[in-house]
Amino acid sequence: MIFLGTAIYAFGFNGFILSNEIVPGGLTGIGSLIFYVTKIPVSVSFASVNVVLLFLAFKLLGRRFVVNSLFGIISLTFTLMFFEWLLGGKSLVRDEPFMSILIGGAFCGAGLGITFSANGSTGGTDIVGAFVNKYRNISIGRALLYCDFVIIACSYLVFRDIDKIVFGYVAMFTEMYILDRVLNANNQSVQFLIFSSRYQEIADCIIKDLERGCTILNGEGGFSKQPVKVVVLLAKKRESAMIFRMIKNIDKDAFISQCNVQGVYGEGFDRIKA
């Protein structure tokens, strides 16, 4: 999955962003600046700078951080090299720079999302962000955002063109949006509160047919002062229609509330990752 993610990123970067002389964020953005000035391939500068950063990370952040980053860095280096050779610096969408950066940003965001979902890392400014987070009270996400803004702004020193900076920021925000969507695609969960006199049948059906656990809470009607049972259920969003259908078949008068939740951890959902 890490290799697939880095391949998608490298394709989007070489085919739509680098070929249109747009500088993205991250270490590939620094590599782009070096490429536009010296013609040194991005894959070479990406690998070279990461060697230095990994050495510092080993000293300051420990062996585990380096091991977790190593495969992603090697994979992205070789996929960048492959698409540099395959595409030869040509844009896959000609004379449409804005369309190119939207497509390229989407590919890059999807690639990074897949890589991060598999606990991978592409190194680069991720390592810089970890440095800053360790020694300053600044989150890694904020540190990365600052780095990306500065890197993209530096493209003005090369091109003397404000449009290039604007396109770079559009590519960055597109990448961030798609990255967020991919990361959260498998984590979308819903919470049901089910009020029904036939609560036990509903709970049994949830356990038997959905193969999920649920909790039955004791409540009291605010107006009627009568005792009431509430079934609490956490499930994947894709199971919502099945749950509504199941409840309707048991008690068509049941009172149900559904809300989206994020970050459900435990058996049947995501593992807590340190």
C-alpha cells in the first residue's frame, strides 16, 4: 500500500505539477526549485536531502522513527525516478495549467492518503515537523503548513511570477483536501440512539445479524417521567441503511437519532495507534 501510494503521488507530481513549472509543498517542492535552477532531477535531490534528515532523525528522534520512514522514502525516490524517465518532463494536460494543478494535487493527495493510511511516511518535511514539535510547542501539522507556505513562496525567486505562487497554493490545498478525504474514508462511523419499547429485540438483532455490540441505557422521559430504555449503537456509515431497515421491521414507531462520529477505536473499529 505504501508503494502504491508513492507511485500515485509520483505520477501526479511528474505528470501534472512539475511539468507545468509549479512548486508544491514539502521536500518535492524544494527538489522542484533545485530542478528549475540546476536541472538536477527531483528524485536525486529528494533522496540526498532525506539522507541528511534521516541521519539527524536517528540522532534526535530515535531508530523507530527512521525505520518507519525508510521504506516510504526509498519507494518515493524510485517512483519519482521512474516517472521522470517515463514522462520525460512532459505535461499530460497541455495548455491548461490550472486544470493540471487540480488533477496533480488530487493525485498527490490520494497517494499521500494511501501511504499514511498504511502507517507510512515519505520523510522530508515530515521529519522537519517532528524536529520542531519535539523542541517547540508547535504541532507537526502546523509546522508542515508553515514549511509548505515558505517553500511555495520561494518559487517567486525563480520565476518572478505571482501566478506560479497562486497555482502552488491551489495545488497544496487540493492535495490537503484529498488527503483528508482519503484518510477519513474508512473511518466514517455513525452513532445511533434508539428509543423503543422493543429495545431487547432490536439489541438481539444488532448482536446476531450485524455482529456488533450495543449498550442499553436506563433513561426517564422528561415530560412523562416514565422509565425508558435507550439502545446505543456505533457502526460504520455504510451500515446505516441496513440498520434503519432492521429497526423498521421490528418497531416502525421507534424514535431514532443518528449522528456522524470520528475516531471510533476498539474491537470492530480502528486500533489506537501511538
